[in-house]
Amino acid sequence: MARESVLTQRSIVADDTLAVLTGQPKGSFVSYTELTRGLHSYIKSKQLRLKACVHCQSQIPGYATFCDGCGKPQ
Ligand SMILES: [Zn+2]
């Protein structure tokens, strides 16, 4: 039942979480470089601040110059 371990110090098999973090298919090999890069971009995306549209109060990215909801400039 035990799967052959193919882990090395430089790569890891992506499980569900790692697949999400790195954007790689589950079960694929992910290098630590890819993992680190994916982790950083994931954290960065999760930390994106939202702001409320000054016109319609829709939650939009803090960097947005136009509202996704009403299309008006911010
Ligand atoms: Zn709006």
C-alpha cells in the first residue's frame, strides 16, 4: 500500500495544498524553487487589500482605478 517515496531534497510531490499553492497538477513534482515562488505569490494575492467603491461600495482591489461593479473611476 505504501507508495514509493520519490522525495528528494530538491523536489516534492504536490498534494492538494501544494497544487493550489504552485498552480501545478496534484501529484506532479514541484521543486522547492517553484514551491517558494508559488507560496510567495499565493501569500501576496491573499494579502491584497480590498477597498470599497466610492460610488457603489463594491469590494474591489486596492489598486483598482475603476470599479468592477459600476465601472466608475475611483
Ligand atoms: Zn462601484
